Amino acid sequence: MERDSQLELYEAVAARLKEAHTRVRSLQVPEGVRMALSRKLLVITAAAKHDLPDAATRLDRLMKDLDEGRFPEDD
């Protein structure tokens, strides 16, 4: 049973990561902002390999920031 819930979480995180990458690519923001967001997505992807619940939490936060128009500073 535990394995099933872990698999469901993995599938949900994978689908949301795909959605997040698509959203970041389509944003009309400076390239530096897009790169910062892409780096965040890479960190979340790497975290998913070791701590899936933490990665899901980080991804939820990032998606909320995108929904609310909060982006990192352009370097």
C-alpha cells in the first residue's frame, strides 16, 4: 500500500514538473528570470530523487509563486 501512494505522488510530481516547465518557457519575462526559474525547477527535480515529499512541497510553492506573478530578480 505504501508503495502505491509513493508511486501516485511520484506521478503527480512528474506531471506538475512538466506543467511548470511549460509555464516557465511560455512566460514573457527577461531571460535572467527565466533562467532563475529553470534552475529552481532543476533543483526540485533533483530533490525528487531523494525526498519526494519535500520536492512536492517546493513545487507547490513555486507554482503558487507563478500563479501570483512572483518571480525571482533578474540578475
